[in-house]
Amino acid sequence: MIPKNHPRYHSLVTREELIKHFEAGVVARAGLIAHGRGEAFDYLIGEETIEPALRAIRAAACALLLADRPVISVNGNAAALAGEWIVKLAAVVNAKIEVNLFYRTKEREKTIESLLKSLGAREVLGVDERFQVTIPELMSERRRVDSRGILIADVVLVPLEDGDRTEALRRMGKTVIAIDLNPLSRTARAASITIVDNVVRAMPKLVEEASRLKQMPRDELRSILSSYDNSVVLSEVLEYMANRLRKLVEETPKAWSKR
Ligand code: PTJ
């Protein structure tokens, strides 16, 4: 039991969710480590969705709504932390959901498929071997993709990724939307749109934004998307982190440094 008034309540609840899903076979062992890395970067943005991330979320919603064949790629951490929102987003933007794992086992694929189905997903790609193809652009287990999903997708949302795959998908000509707390990661740098935010906060916001923008004329969505520049957004995130650290340094009482 985590008391609600604990100063790190939300962070501890998220950890418990991950541990629970690790024990259920959804999250990979390395997924726990990956989360720790993410948490460290979350501190640097003050554990809130910052303005550059909101702009990336808006552009991502436009890209998904304008896509002909959007796919949401799901790994263990994403399923554990944002499964419900993945299913909701897929319904709003009419996207396919595909399980695609780095630490791939048949069993984990099935467990994640069941979790997503229990949350309302009607179809989950990436599990049926009859539709499995390998993409030559990649060496890792992630090279196995579904011929009805990622292979033919024009826009792929990859919450929490490893860099190789994002680069490979870009080489295949796809628009890649990443959610990654680390603005320095290869994924963040290689993606077409990078949402530097915690997947726990970003996914509900993405669903909300996509639902709102769905009512807008497609030309307006195209105009929002074409004015988006990912390198500008990434440098704004770094500037935000640097300014925040500078401010914290100034605010830190001198006494602290003497301790
Ligand atoms: O389920 P699998 O087998 O596909 O494996 C998934 C992991 C995440 C273990 C695998 O993709 C991996 O090893 O990823 P990396 O290379 O550790 O990258 C994960 C990235 O996600 C890092 O840049 C972290 O900073 C970031 N990250 C971690 N937790 C969050 C996050 N970004 C957003 N929200 C988070 N909660």
C-alpha cells in the first residue's frame, strides 16, 4: 500500500504497475531498467508535460489522423503503462495495434495480446506467425513484423523504443512517432516526431488531442503537420532542461553545497 500523500506517490504507483506486469510476463527484465533511465530524464523536465512535448503531441495526432495505414507498435513497457490508452487511440485514429518485441518470446507476445484484448482491443497483430515477415533493415528480433501492419504502415507510433528500429523504419520511408523521455536517445533523434514525455502522461493527452483534431478539416491538419520541425522541438526540450537546472542551481541554498 502506497499512501496517497506520499510525495512520490505517482512514481511509486507506476513502478508497482511495471513490477506487477513483469511478474505477469508482460514486461521484460530489461524493461525495469529502461524505466529507471526514463525516470531520471523525467526529473529533468519536472515530471510534467512541457510545451515542446504538447506541440509534438499535436503534430503526432495530425500525422496519425492523416495516415492511410497507421500502426501503434506495442512493447512490454508500453502495454503495461499505457495499454488502455493504446486501445483508445487505435479506435480514435483507426490504427492497427501490433506487438513488436525486442526481447521476443512467443509467450510474451501472447500475454501482451491477451492484456490488450482484455482492455478492449479487437485485433492485435504481430502474434500470428502466418503473417510474419522479416525486414532486412534490422538485425534484432524486432525485424519480425506483421505483413498486415508495420510492413505496410505509412505512420508508426513507437512508444518507448530502441534506436535501431526507429532508424530502420525511417529508412523504409515511414513516418515514425516516438515517445521517449530521453531527448538524446537515438530513437528521439531519428524519429520524425518525438514526444519527450512520460508515456503515462503523453498517451492520454494524445488520445484527447486526436479526438479534438478529428473534427478539423484535413487541410488544417496538413498545415499543422507541415509547420512542425522535430529538431527545433528537441533543442527546445534540451534548453528547457538546461534552464531548469540553472534555476535549481540558483535556488539551492549555499548551505547545501557546504554539507
Ligand atoms: O518489451 P520489449 O522486449 O520490446 O523491450 C522493451 C525495452 C524498453 C526493454 C527495450 O525497447 C529497450 O531496451 O529499450 P531502451 O533501449 O532501454 O530504450 C527505452 C527508452 O525509453 C529510453 O530512452 C528511456 O529513457 C525511455 N523511457 C523509459 N521509460 C519511459 C521512457 N520514455 C517515456 N516514458 C516512460 N515511462
